[in-house]
Amino acid sequence: MKTTIPLEKVKKYLADLVQAEERVNYKPGQTLFYEGHKPYGIYILRKGRIRLFKKKNGGEELLKIIEPAQTLGEDEFLESKPFAYSAKAETDVSVSFFSRASMHAEKGKRHDVKDE
């Protein structure tokens, strides 16, 4: 079954979602979230670099460096599972954060969705 959403409704939804965006800044060394914690939203890196790592043998195992325009936390958020890694700012970082609460509020505003 295909779902059709009128273009004007899509534009309104995206505009509302942009309004729900929270911009958050982190200094080098600050942690965005910890391994094992529950995700409360999705992050989009706007500026800086974020290091993803796991705790291992009293140290840290580097998994990946996140660069601007990349997202993080979307899989854990969508699947409602805890983070399998921690995220820490490598440099001054600016992220767009979309919380579960803001996304559910925006989802509730959608109307006129028709199934074909």
C-alpha cells in the first residue's frame, strides 16, 4: 500500500520539524551521550568533530569520527535500543538535536494522509 501526502502538507511538516530543532553546543571533551544510555533523540552534526568510542580494558576503543552533516543516534532512536557506544566532542561542536518529544508532537500535527 502506497501512502500519498500532499506536497503542501510535507512542506508544513518539514517547517514544523525545523521549529522543533534544538541547537546544542559542546566544548572539546564534553560527552553527548554514554554507552548503554537510552536515546532521547537524533543528532545532526552541524560543526566540529565527534568521536564515537567504546570502553575497553580501562581505556577507549575508537570506532568512528563523525564529521559535519552526518547523523548519529538514529538507529538506536528508531529501534528504541540503548547506545552501543559513547560520543564525545573532539572540537567545538554544534549539533541539531531532534528530541523524541518534539518529533512526536510534530507527528501529531500531520493531517490529510491518504492511502492508495
